[in-house]
Amino acid sequence: MPKFYVYILFSEELNKYYIGSTQDIAIRLDKHLQSKKGFTSKVKDWILVRSEEFKTRTEALNRERQIKKWKSRIMIKKLIEK
């Protein structure tokens, strides 16, 4: 059965978080690090700081949207520390 993930990356250089969803975190992180365009292409120091697993893509996308709607660094930090 396929699994889907929501992940949070952190860049120390930018001091920013990036939230996304995928079926394979390792491949997705590699794509972020290799990318030549988009937000994550600005730096190459992204590290995975949190991931959550879901049974369906819909559940993962809903959770990704929920976290992004927070627009709160404090809430993201609390989630990571759990």
C-alpha cells in the first residue's frame, strides 16, 4: 500500500522552513538539493527536520495545507520539537 508524507525542511543559511508532501522523502529531498529553479534552489543546505506519514495523498495534502496556513514559525518549531 502506498504511503504519503508531509515533510518540513530547514535551511540554516536562509533561516527558513519549507513544507511539502511526497511519496518518497529521500528522492524529493535530493530533487530539492539538485534543483536549479524555485524556492529551494536558492541554497543547498536543506535538511529534513520533520515528517509525518499518511495512508492517502488527500490526507497528506490536507495536512500540508494546514501547516502552511499557520504561517507561524513558532507553531512549526513546536511541531518539530514534538
